[in-house]
Amino acid sequence: MAAICNGLIAYGAVIPFCATFLNFIGYAQGAYRLSALSHHGVIYVMTHDSIGLGEDGPTHQPIETLPSLRATPNVMVFRPADGNEVTGSYIMAIERRKSPSVISLTRQNVPNLEGSSVEKVSKGFIFFKKNFIFIFNLIFNLKLFFFFFFFFERWIYFTR
């Protein structure tokens, strides 16, 4: 299915989308990575991303899938929290034609959050509590520090 979408977008004239449960993207990982490497703007709609999906057991509650998708270069990963953000995610995915997009949706009914809007999706994620902004910035800066530390450490090792 994902490979067919790569063929459709390579041919042109259409914007294909591929839809399945989030935990089954592993079966399409090769085609998903190929669309990232080839700069194909395929839209991957992944459903049933939820901790509330208990009746199918732990095999249908992947916790490592989204981080692996986010770690893939040249990919936009959206995890909208309400209907406004879903609309904004689709708009961003359609506008960004040189890279694939993953829209991870829940199966539960969720209300529209106060303060969310379609326009805010293009600015990135939104915190509704100001205390978390400091914590996120601290964690993000630490990740950058460790990334560059390990990168330069390996670079120095290989240049000897």
C-alpha cells in the first residue's frame, strides 16, 4: 500500500494517502523510508494511536512507533489533540510536497481544546500551561547538547 503510494506520487498529478493502524506502519517501514529519501509527499494517516485502546491488548498499543517515525529524516509527524489540529495537520501535509507526513489519530472522541486553532499548527506544538514551556526548553537544550557532544566526540575519533 505504501509502495503503491510512492509510485502514484512519482508518476505525478495526485497526492496519495496511505492509512492503517499506527502499529502496522512497521510493515510499511521500507516504503515509508523510501518516500522520505525520495522526497515524495505521501500522507500517511495512522489511526488508533491511543492509550485507551485496551481491549486489543498491548500489541495494539505501540509506544516505540512514534519516536521511530520522528527519528526519520525529512518527515513531518503530526499528533493532533483535537479536530482543529487535525484540520491544520492536513493543511500542512498538503502544502509540504517535498516530504512525507504522518498524521497520527486517536479513535476516541476528543473535544476541541480551548485555545487550539488551525493556524497554530503551522507554528509547532502548543502548551496550554506555561510551566511546561521552561521544562521543555530545558529538555530540548539538553538533547541538543548531548547530540553535539557525541557527534563531535565521534568526529574527533574518526579524524585521527
